[in-house]
Amino acid sequence: MAFLVALLLAIFVLPSPWGLVAVIIGGVWEITQVLGGMWWSQRRRAAVGAEALIGQDVEVRDALRPAGRVRIKGELWDARCDAGADAGEIVRVVGIDGLTLVVEPAGTTLRSEAP
């Protein structure tokens, strides 16, 4: 936007040497904004996707013997637990195998609620 304004000023308003100065300043300002925006958006690692689920405690919805389903953040996921877990128990996500979560018992139980 600054570059466009500087260009219009250079063409219609400013005398010859000042028009070029305005265009250069507008261009530098636009490049600075773009680079600053890129830096600002990449300063933290994204916390989305399946990898962000590792370490989360989740509720078992269908018994894991060894495969079943768990509820995490309002979504149902297929899961596998070699030790087994009953519905209502809390398990911890330790890995991902394709679209299946690999979980292990966390040692606590959640009261059953209506689905």
C-alpha cells in the first residue's frame, strides 16, 4: 500500500527528484513489512496436527484390547494400547502409527458420562 501511494505521489504530485525518493522509501517500507511479517509468523513452532497430540492424556471411549477408540479434544481417534484399557480410563498418547494413536495407561479413571 505504501509503495502504491508513493508511486501515485511521484507521478502526480511530487517534483522529479522527490518522486524517486518517495518510491524508494515506499518500496523499502513494503519489503520491511513483508520480511517482518514472515519473521513474526514463524517465531513459534505450530502446535497443530497429529504430532501435537503426543503427551496428551485422553479418555478411552471403546475398550482398548489392544485396539479401540479414544476421545481427545472432542474428536474420536483409533488407538492401540498393548497393556489394554477399559472405557472411561485415562491413557497417555506416546506415539502415532499412521492415523492410529499409540497409548499407554496413565493410571487414572474417569467417571462414565452419556455419549
